[in-house]
Amino acid sequence: MGPVGLLLVVLVVLVTIPTALPQSVIQITPNKHISDSRKLGANDNLYCDSWRFSVETNDAGTWSSIPSRCVGFVQEYMSGERYASDSGVVANYSLAFGEAVKLGGDGKDAWVFDIDETLLSNLPYYEAHGFGSETFNEKYFDEWVDLAEAPAIPASLNLYKGLQRLGFKIFLLTGRSEFQRNATVKNLLYSGFNYWERLLLRGPSDKGKLATVYKSEKRLELIDQGYRIHGSSGDQWSDLLGFAVARRSFKLPNPMYYIA
Ligand SMILES: *[C@@H]1O[C@H](CO)[C@@H](O)[C@H](O)[C@H]1NC(C)=O
Ligand SMILES: *[C@@H]1O[C@H](CO)[C@@H](O)[C@H](O)[C@H]1NC(C)=O
Ligand SMILES: [Mg+2]
């Protein structure tokens, strides 16, 4: 086979690989630019992987939308097997920690879960909104919440049930507001979550508070009520940092948005 034949074979393979590949690779046209676009794609991939490291570790601090060159990367990360794998490994470490906790047997051993991108996935919404590249639109997002059809993150559902079997009391602490309580309960039940101890949403007095402050205050209330918060799971650092922090905090991946 000559070089032209080989190139054709490569192209046919590239075009027929399923959509898990980044857009930049799928959309290449069979012309002389092929090597250029592939090199650019590789550079984006490398950069965006480093960018993802910095946002997950909070090195990046506050950010409002994903870099435009990383839309394809985030799409592939979220829709492909990497997000499922990363959240699966986090869930496994979380459960291993939970299994090692010696429970008090007094019903005061607690685990705190955030909801969005921790138990429920809003990926269907973000698929329709540029994977975090569009400015956040509260009205559209609230309409999506009202539908109450966000699917469970499978690894988190497994963790949730595992912790319940171990005897932890589950507290759901979300940045969603009280007016979204019914839709949130409906969605949680629809996705397989049940028997939580309490669902804590932002009330009127929590309006405008930074998530870190609001969530810390709520955890402090639980501690004041005698609960021991062994573990806390969240996709945002603001779910986990502040005061009254859990003994162990577990950060889930989220390269789509940042909440201070
Ligand atoms: C998590 O643990 C389960 C049970 O040990 C295992 O089957 C699964 O492969 C693990 N998941 C990951 C992503 O490592
Ligand atoms: C929420 O559900 C409860 C019980 O089903 C109902 O009484 C209440 O009116 C609902 N609240 C809203 C805001 O829809
Ligand atoms: Mg969240």
C-alpha cells in the first residue's frame, strides 16, 4: 500500500470511530490540513488536561466559564468513560473510608452530600448549554431543575446506599433554594436516592451568602445537634471548605462550572 492508500485507511478509521473523539478530530476534512489540525488538537488536549488539573485542585481559583478551546475536551471528558471512571474511584475511596469508621451506634454518625454534580448529574442540561462555555443562565437552569429528571451519578448512588448500609445518617446540603424543594425531592426519588435524614436547602436568610459560608453554617448546626460529620462529598471546594468541616472531604470532578 502506498502512502496515499495508507492515508485513506487512516481517514476511514478516524471518520468511523464513534463520537467519543473530540470534535476537532471528527470534523477534519481529507485535505492537506490534516496534520495541522491533529497537532492543534493534541495541543488543546494537553493544555485542557492541565487546565482541568488546575480547576480540580482549586489552583485556578474562581473561574466563570471553560476556555473555548476546551469545549471539545470537556465534552469528551464528561460524556466518555473518564468522568465515570474518576467519579467511580472517588466513590470507592469514600466508601473505603466509611467502612473504616467505627460508628457510635447512637444514630449520630453523619455523612453530608451535595446534590448537583455530586448525586445528580446535570449533564443533559450542560450538553444543551455548551458544557460550561456559556454564561450561566439561572432562569434556564431553574426550568431544568423543575423537570426533576437529572439522572443519578451511578458511582455516587452506589456510595450513598453503601453508607446507609453501614449505618450513616445522610444529610443532603444543597445550594438549591427552598422553592425547589419539591422538584428536588421528586428528582432524588426518581433517580433512586431515598431515606435521607434531612434535605437542607437555602432559605430566605441564606440568600446571597457565599456557598462556603452557607454550607459551613449548616454543618455547624448539625455538629451543635450532636452529629459527627465523618465524611462530606461535593463537586465544589465550597461544598467542603470553610469551618465545621468533615473529618474527610471527598472532591468529585466537575470541569464545567465553579461555585465560590
Ligand atoms: C470500585 O470498587 C468496585 C468494588 O470493589 C469495583 O468493582 C470497581 O471496579 C471499582 N471502580 C473503580 C472505578 O475503580
Ligand atoms: C410541595 O409538596 C407539598 C406536598 O406534596 C405541597 O403541599 C406543596 O404545596 C408543594 N409546594 C410547592 C411550592 O409546590
Ligand atoms: Mg454540586
